[in-house]
Amino acid sequence: MTKIAIISIALGLAVMIVSFSILAGFRNEIQSKIFSFGAHLTVSKYDTNNSIEIEPISGPALVQDLRRFSQVATIQPFARKTAIIKTKDEVLGVVLKGVSETDSRSPMRQNLVAGSFISFPDSAASNDVLLSRKVADKLRLKVGDDALFYFIQNPPRVRKFTVRGIYQTGLDEFDDVYVIGDLRQIRDLNAWPDSLVGGVEVVLKDFSRLDPVAEDMYENLRYDLKLDKITEQYAQLFDWLQLLNRNVVIFLLLIIFVATFNMVATIFIMILERTNMIGILKAVGATDRQIRSMFFFRGLSLTFRGMVVGNVIGLGFCAIQYYTKLIPLDPENYYMDRVPVYWDPTIIILLNVATFAASLLAVLIPTYLISRIKPVAAIKFD
């Protein structure tokens, strides 16, 4: 029974550590992919048409206004323009997202699977673009190839761009649609001066303060500007993450319940097995408190042993997966090619504390049965 109790606590704690580490890994990986393509907040011209190609705004003036907010970490201008890519055999509609030279160290670099990030020459707009792997495969393009981009406007324009790199986020919202290019190309196509941009993307110092910062910023922006939170732009992805959180919490409660139940059962059986001994100890003058303390410390010993084994198993599994990427995933369904692991010491400590508290309660409950044992009946018990 003691082995069963130790194994129950060890497996319960190990599964909780692995579950929360993988959940945090999924959340961080997906958020990182989303943030690499879009910032926490997006400020643009208010437009009732909800068009991809938004009206321009003055970039320097808006950046100066946003710098007043202490929670703002970085501000990046951008613009979008629809286009049709034509090759010898294929035609595909895309959205060209123009970024500035200040965005050259973008987190988007982490999504590159071939080539390099676009270059930004000083003399003219760059002809480099980044294609997603899906778009590149559909158009049969690779790094170094040229492609014609047709822009439907008056008059129509054509630009020949060179594929500088290929990225993959695993998120269809980005991979199916977006091509990354130089912001100056969109300015040239729209005949905008250098001061105009399609909008700005704002990264906050603390993402957990997104809602209060967004509310404060919205109250202080000009009436003709709109503010979009990334949690609303990609609500389906963040709703999915919330669903994962809810499922793991339910899973956690079930595991703690099973581990606690096993510990209660173990202490009850230990008391029943030693009923005769308890009767003798009471007959020679031992108090209920003294006898309870014997079983209590015995239960604590089992708990500590189980927790040590559980930490070794759980952290060991996480370390193996983190360094070797042993367990793969299908990127089409999970947005990534391997099971992610994120190390969060706070969560690991809290899981150990929760396991210890639940086990402590499980040890205390059955020990109160000792006060009901009568010495004469206990000595005769067989």
C-alpha cells in the first residue's frame, strides 16, 4: 500500500508538471507566432469599410502621441496592399504587408525556414519579399526566384520582386495570405509621401496589461483613429488557448482528487492493519494525539518520497523533450512541428505546494479515526 501511495503521488505530480509545461509551451509558441506577425495593438485610420487597404495617416505625429504612454515598448509603421502574383504556371491573390527598416530585427525572423530577411537599401525601395511556404509551394517559387506582382489600381501597376526568404508560422491566417515587403514600395505605388503610413503596430512591455492600456489609449486617441487589440483580431486563436487552460484546470483537479483519495485509502488501511498495536499503545497510556502523530509523519514521509519521484519523472520528461524534440506534431493541426515545453519555475513550485497541501489534508482526515478506537476492542481485533 505504501508503494501504491508513493506511485500515485509521483505519477499525479509528474503528469501535472508535464501538462502545465506543455500547455505553457503551446500558449507561448502560438502567441509568439501571432506577435511575430502582428503587435499587441494596432492603430489605424477609422474606416467603416473594413478594407485591407486602409486610409493613410501621418506616421511621425502618431508615433509621437503614442510615446506618451509608459507601457509602450516599440512602435512599428506598416501598410497593406492587395496584389496578384503571377508566375509561368500559377496565379494567386495575396496581401503585401510593407514593413520599415526599423522592423528589420522583427520577431518574424524566427519563422524563416529558408533564405534571409529582406534588405533595406538606402537609395531606393527594396525589391525583396518574404513568401510563406504555402504560397511558395503553390506558386512553385524558391529563394532567389523572381515573381510579378500585379496591383489592381488606376492605373494598374506591375512590380517584379525577388523572393529573399520563405517563412512558416503554421497559422493559416498568415500563411495563406501575407507576403512581407518594403513599406516604401507601397508608398511608391500609392504615391504617398514619406510621412504617411497605413498604420502603426504597438508592442507593450507587459502583455497581461493589454486591456487597461488599450482602454486608456483609446480614450486619448484622436476621434478619427481606431484601436484594435490582437486578442480581438485573432479571437479564434485566443479562444482556443482559453479552452486549453480550462481543460488543464479540470485535469488538474481530477489528478489531485485521485492522488488524495489514494492517500486517504492508504492511511485508512495502515490504521486497520495496526488496530491491535493502537489498542496496546492506548492501554499503556499513549494519547490519541501521540498515536495520530505517528501516522501523520508516516504519511508525510510517503508524500515527500512521492513528490521527489514525481519531480524527477516530470522534469526529466520535459528536459528530454525540450532538448531532443523527441515527440513530433503535425503542423497542419497543431501549428508547430513538435511538442513544445516551457519552463515556468513559479508553476512548478505551485504544483508542488498544491500536491503537498492536498496530501497533508488526506493524511489528517483518516488519523481522526484513531480517537474512536477502544483499547479493549482493538487488542482483540484480528
